[in-house]
Amino acid sequence: MRASSRSRPGWWRRLVLVMVAGALVLGLPAAASASPLQEKKGTVVEEYFVSAEQLRAAGLLVDNSDPDSGIEPQWGCVYDCWYLRFVTYTGETNVFRTQAKGSPGPMTLTLSTTLTVSNSFTATVGVRAGVVSAGVGFNVTWSASQTYSASTYVPAGACRIIKAYDTFKNYKFEVWDQNFIGDPFKVGSGTAKRFIGVWYTVVTC
């Protein structure tokens, strides 16, 4: 009389379980390798602004010229005196300067580079920079060494780009001539830009 399955020793049941489990494993395909994280390209992950005052305090903005110099007062002029009128603020603009790309994560992506940044102006006539500085209220020939410094965490399988933009306040103006005799008259126009800080964005790639 054969022994029933209930009377078989415990090691036999363990052997059957191991054989069944092995058959199931052998019947499965190999595990797929980890694929890159799928993200929509160009999505903004992070963005923030750092002012010129904050940059100076952190030692990231080193002036090459005095921000308050270069102004040429016109109050003492008596002949063929050019000066600015109707100075108008026209808004802010962000001008792309540099970037850093990192993939695939996980990693810490860092942007670190130094470039020159400056105020500027353009005019339809040959007005002196000092006259423009007096009219707009800041040194239009100012420049500085700007260190762009930012970092971000890149998740596993992801791609990130840190972008840095110079932010400017923009102005437009008219140039007028005041002769010793006669009424003043317009001789030209122009624009001026004043650096106020750096705008950082982190986007997917």
C-alpha cells in the first residue's frame, strides 16, 4: 500500500514548492532594464530672481566701474546744450547669457561661470554718455564681472537644464538742444538699459 501525500515527509513538500517556483521564474522574461524618466521637454521645474544687491552681497557681482559715476550735469551749460526729456520706463527684459545641462540623473547639476555684464544706451544722435546718465539717473557705461552660480537636483533618469538670464530695466528718451538764444528743440531719441539682476530657470530636456 502506497503512502498518501499527507504522509509524505516535509522535505518532499518543500522540494515540490521549490521546483514549482523555479519553473515559474524560468518561464518569465528577463526583467527590463530601467528606462529614462519620461518628461515633457521644456517644462519649467524651478525659477527665481537674484537682485544685483544680493549678488554684490554674495561676492558674485564685482563692479568694474562705479555705478554712481559717469553723470555729466547740464545745469552749467550755456551754449548748444543737449539734455534728455521725456524719459520713460518701458519695462523689463531677460537676456539669455549661459546654461548648463545634466542627464541622466540622479545627480546634482551645477552652473558656474563668470561673464561681463553692463548697462548700455543707444541714440540717434551723438549725445555723450554722461548726458544720458544724468537724464536716466544711472551710469550707462557701468560694467561688472558677474558670476552665474546655481545648482539643482536631477532625479533618476531625468534631464535638466539650468538657464541664466540678465534682467534689465529699459528706458526710452528724447534728446533736446537748448541754445543760448531761442526755444529748445528735439534733435534725437534713444534707449537705455540698466542691469538689475539675474533670472534663473530650470527646465526639463
